[in-house]
Amino acid sequence: MAKKTVAEILVDTLLAAGVTRVYGVVGDSLNGITDEIRKREGIEWVHVRNEEAGAFAAGAEAHLTGSLAVCAGSCGPGNTHLLNGLYDCHRSRVPVLAIAAQIPSAEIGTQYFQETHPENTFKECSAYCELIGHPSQAVRSIERGIQTAIAQRGVAVLVIPGDINYEETEAPEPRLPVLRSRAKLVPAIEDLRAAADLLNTASKVTIMAGAGCAEAHAELLQAAEALGAPVVHALRGKEYVEGNNPYDVGLSGLLGFTSGYRALMDADALLMLGTDFPYTQFLPQETRTVQIDLRGEHIGRRTRVEVGLVGDVAATLQALLPILNHKQDRHHLVTSLEHYQEARQSLDELATGEAGDTSMHPQYVARLLNEQAAEDAIFTCDVGTPTIWAARYLRMNGQRRLIGSFNHGSMANAMPQALGAQLACPGRQVIALAGDGGFAMLMGELLTLKQLKTPAKIVIFNNASLSFVELEMKAAGILEYGTELENPNFAALAEAAGVRGIRVSDPADLPRAIAEMLAHPGPVVLDAVVKRTELSMPPTIQASQVKGFSLYALKAIMSGRGDEVLELAKTNLLR
């Protein structure tokens, strides 16, 4: 059997897994690996400015392709920068391998320069995290890490001291049998009958659908038709559930529609499909509930569940549909759809602009992006208000994709995710909805877009504040503090970096600006100046929030900041 270095074994195995790029920042402890990548055909090193961005980019690639994506960080600070992006990847359940380089193996435990212990640091945000301390471990550890990331759809971390990469060991051809293996898990027939009995005897069934419906769109529609059930979707399920769905009544949760919330609360039975929707206050707690999820640990942890079915959503629905009765009474479905049309109209009425204004309603920006973007566009969005506008105004159609930090809730994800999405899908339109705070946090990746000639479009919602945090403060009755951002002209800044920059503040100029952005062949920054005081109302408001907001208004007036309350009223009420 031939001998190879650990770096050769690693790159051989990555190629066998179909990996075509590795995101990271070079460093001496990675030299053995990067030099091996340099020599190979079919795999490249993608040089980002911050390893955190590399992890976000890898996560976006894995999200879109369903295949393994890879990022890397050098020893110590290099790989600790990966941490936040890897948390996001792991919580979003996308298959990512992280290579965390380590100091020389003989120095581990001596408090050597840049010493950390990645096998401890990354344990919580990974499904597999192991140190390769001897070259004889390389084949099994690398294959196990890759297979775990793919099989569990999560993060695997390989910790490799720099000197180990150069050492040789016996190296068979890579074997990754999980790449060719697909299994479908279906519950036992008695459990399916219990679920059918519950749903058949209910008069008003609502479906709550999440990301687990990614490969179950047809079965979801068949179930909704049989049960006469409106379909509410969770944010992570939006791209899979919303498109071509005549039963959809919108989102629920903090970003959702009143129609989605009402359809859930009016039901006497709830069917949860592939969702771990975390906001218990937006779920009925006493309604009889059936939950289908591939991961049994998810069942019943958000609301009380009477029948839990552990299985693939598509395969389980296929087995369940023949024993469901077709409901003749469609009143619950019809009323829920009517409520949805009312809610949709109310939201659309807010997405307008008046020529000559000095700033824009952010809803108007999102609405026009939705109207002008390609039918197969890929959108990414920062947390906070960009996620709200994406959730409410971007329409999914079965071809479009939507990526965000929806479980981990990290700032600064949109631009690096757009980078990974564009590299993974070079022929498609990629648009990032970035907050001004999020864009500034990893602004260096604008230089990565320029250097790689990646034509992603970055739309900055420039309201000179951490606006979602301000909303939270107002709802709690607190005067906003520490949220103001003194922003530059982001379009001019982009131009200085060699990237096309467009700045727009008058709503009349926005349609032309978006069209110009989308037509440009390279990367573009669109600096959209939007109103700071725009409110985004949740589908239901608690008494504590009403009290808090009233308290905020009183405090603002008494402390000489009454102009803020007036601007709030002008932006949201006097329209």
C-alpha cells in the first residue's frame, strides 16, 4: 500500500467527497494543506478576509447544494474566528467540514504561542470534533468526520497540528459509503393510524410546515387538500413551502402575519411537519397535535404533542395520506385564506414610496427587489429588520432560495453567505439584504467580492442604527441607547474599493437604481437610505409590549426627545 502525507490524504478525501473549494485565510500551520490544494486540479482555495466569513460562505454553499462544503482556519486565532459561522452552520443543519489547524504537536500543553484547544472549543457547535495527533489516525478520522457531517447534516471539525500534515502513513483509496446511501424512515403503521384517527376526527386542522418539507412539497399539498387545512410556514420553511401553494396563509412568529397566527390559534388540531419552530407563544399549547420529524428529539419540545411520528416528512405523509379522510367542510381553510388576503393587502399598502422624500420605507425596497429579481434568484438576509422585510415581501416560487442566520441569529451573515452562494451557483442572480450594522461588521469581505470578481449584489438598508434592537428597547419601555451608527456613504466607499456603488434616498429613483444594479455584470453595493423609525408589528401584541411602548414614549417626551416620537408617528401613522 502506498504511503501519503496527511495533507495528501485530506485533499484526496475531499475530492472524493465532491468538494471543489475551501474557504479560509492562509497561515503557517495550514501550509501543508494549502500547498497540496495548490497542486491539485478540481479544488481551489478561496481567500476570504476573515475566517468567520469563510464559515458563513461554506454554510451557504452547503445549504444550496446539499453537499459537503469546507472552511479552514490556522492555529489559535485563525480557527477561533470560524466559531460564530460554524455555530450558524450547525444550527442550520448544513454539512460543513472545518479544518482547525493546531500548533506543532510537540508543543501542545506548553502554553505555546497561539495555543488553544479546538477539540474543546468547537465541541458544542459540531457533530464530530477530533484531534489527529498521529498520522495513522488520518484516514479513519478524515473519513469519519466527512461522513458524520453529511449523515447528520451538521458540522465536523478536524483538528490537525501543522507538522502532522507533512508526515506520511499508509493510505488506501478514500471510501465514503454514505455518499451513495439514502434511507427513508417511516413510522410504524399503528402510529400512523393513531395520527390519522386524531386528524380525521378534528373539524379544523392547521398545518405548520418548516424546513423539513424541503423534499415534500407535493405531499404537503396533498395533505392540505385532504384535511382542508391552511398551511402556516416557519421562516426556515418559507423557500420550500410558500411557492405554488394555494393553501399557504403566511408566516407566524415575531416576523409573521396575523393570518398565520390566527390559523394556528383557531384550529382544534395541529399537524406540525418538519419544524422546530421555537416561539412557544405563537403556538397553541392545548390543541391536539400531531408532529412529524426525522429527529425524535424535536417532537414535543415546543408544544404538547399527542401523536409523534419519527420519520422523513415526505415518506411519512405518503404512508399517512391513504388513511386520511377527505374533509368536506372547508370553512376553516376558506376563512384562513380570506384573512391571509387581508393581511397581505395591509402589508403591501405599507410598501410604498412618495417621490421627493428624503428617505424610503424599507418595505418599498424589499417589494421592488422582489418584483425585479430573477425567478431563480438567491437571496440572503442579515438578522434584524432585513430578515423581517425578506420574510414579508420576498415571494418564493419553488426556484428562488432564501438563506439567513435564522436559528443562530448572527449579525453580518448576509454578504459572506452571498459570496458562498454566488461561487456555488455562478450563473444565478444573488442578492444580499444587508443591515448597515451587519455590513459594517464584516465589511472587509467587500474586498473579497472584488478580488474574486464575484457578481453578488449587496443592498444595504441604511437607517443609521441597529434598528431591530431599538424596536426591542421601545417595546420594553427603554430609551434607545448605543444603537446609533454614524455611517459613511457606502456607495462611495464601494467605489473606492473598485466595486460599483449606487446610493438612493428618493423613492422615485429606486426602480431605476435596482434595475441598474441587477444589470451590472460585477459586484454592486446599493446604499438604500431608509427610515430609521419604521415599525414592524408582530401578528399579536402582548399587554406588556403596549405598556412598554407607552412608557418609552413618555420617557422620550420628558427627556426632551419628543421629536423621536413625532418622527415615529409621521413614519408609521401619517401615511
